[in-house]
Amino acid sequence: AEAHLNLALDESQQILERTFRDLLTRECPASHVRACEASGFSPALWQRYVELGAAAMGLPESVGGLGLGLVELGLVAAESGRALAPVPFA
């Protein structure tokens, strides 16, 4: 029997991707990126990331994190890169 790898995002992953894409479309236009060029950081945008749980995504629930996996972290990283978001998400 052949094994098939399912690369489709589940519903919660699609929502996560869309949430960050919508946030960055709204709050991180090229003009904002340019305005943050000297500091390389946007405190207001990072606060929105924190509010959405980005700072706790990869941490286990046992220490107060969300316990999400590499796919979810990758989705946020990809959306951040798409927008050149000046935030310390790594």
C-alpha cells in the first residue's frame, strides 16, 4: 500500500495564516516597514503579535505556551517574511 503525505493545512492552520496575513496587510504596509528601517523594530506591531499568541506559540503548554508545532510557526514566519514585518519573531 502506498503512503500519501497530506500537505493540506487544517482549518485552524488556515485561520492562523489568514489572521496574520490580514493583520500584516492592514498594519504593515511598505511605508510602515520603511519607517521602522532605522530601528528594525515596530513595538506596536509586536504587541499585536503578542496579543495573537505569537510569542508563546512554540513553547509547551506546561510553561504557559500554546504548544503549537513547526507548521504553525512556519506559517507565521512566512507571513512575516512576506510583509517584511519589523518584529522579533524567530
